[in-house]
Amino acid sequence: MASTCYQKCMDSRETSISSSEKKCIKNCLKAMQFSHYKMFEILQKKNEEFEQEQENQEKEKQQKQNEDKLQQEKEYKKEWLKI
């Protein structure tokens, strides 16, 4: 959107830039800066969500390993007590 606005400003100029064209360009650049900032915010949020999901998966994996280890120890004790 902002780049199209900027292109329209640039297409409308002839030899020199009028004050309205300068204002148009300035507004387009602000819009482009804002859209890039918003895109950055979205990407940053997605990255944080991804990192949180990775951390949760790692915790679940560790918990499963701990449960498996505890179960193996219980089975080993049962076998040992039979002897």
C-alpha cells in the first residue's frame, strides 16, 4: 500500500518536486515505516510463540524421560525383590 502511494507520488512529478508531492512522499515514507514496524512486531511475536512452544516440548520430553526412568527403576526393584 505504502509503496504504491510512493510510486504514485514519484510518477506525478515532472522536473521539480512540489510541496504537495513532498508531503505525499513524506506521508508514504511514514506509512512504509509503520508497516515495517508492524511486520517486525508480528514476526517478533511469532518468534516468541515458537520459542515458548519449543520450550514446552522440551519440558514434556524431559518429563516423559523422567517418568520412563522412574518406571524402569520400579520394575528393576520388583525384579530384584523376586530374587
